Amino acid sequence: MANEYASTTVERDPFARGEYRRFTIPNGDGRESCDWCGQSPRRLYSYVWENDGSWKRVVPDRHRFCNADCRRSYRE
């Protein structure tokens, strides 16, 4: 999905041995919108939970958000 885009570590949980990574997805033409608020910014973000254990499990989030607050609100 978003593997071809640059990623940034957003949150790390040492007890769960994993981290949330944020992928920046360009939205220059404005065709896609945030799954929570409906805004159509120039950049959207997709989040992935990645374990750093020996079994290296990656759980992608198929939703796209304009910022971390929209993602948090969507999940709660």
C-alpha cells in the first residue's frame, strides 16, 4: 500500500515492542479526503503498526487521515 512513500516513526511502545509509523501520501490534485473529517489537504497520512519482535508483524491501517488528531478521534 504505502510502502513506496517515506515513513516517520510517530510513537514507540517499548513494552509492546513495536511502533507506529506514518507514511506521507501526496494529494496534489485533491481527489482524496481524510476518512474522519472529510478535508482534502495536500498531504494525507497513513499509519502502520510494526512489531520489532523476531516475527516482524506489520499491521497496515487502510484509512487516510489529514493529521494524528483525526486518526485518534476516528479510533476512539
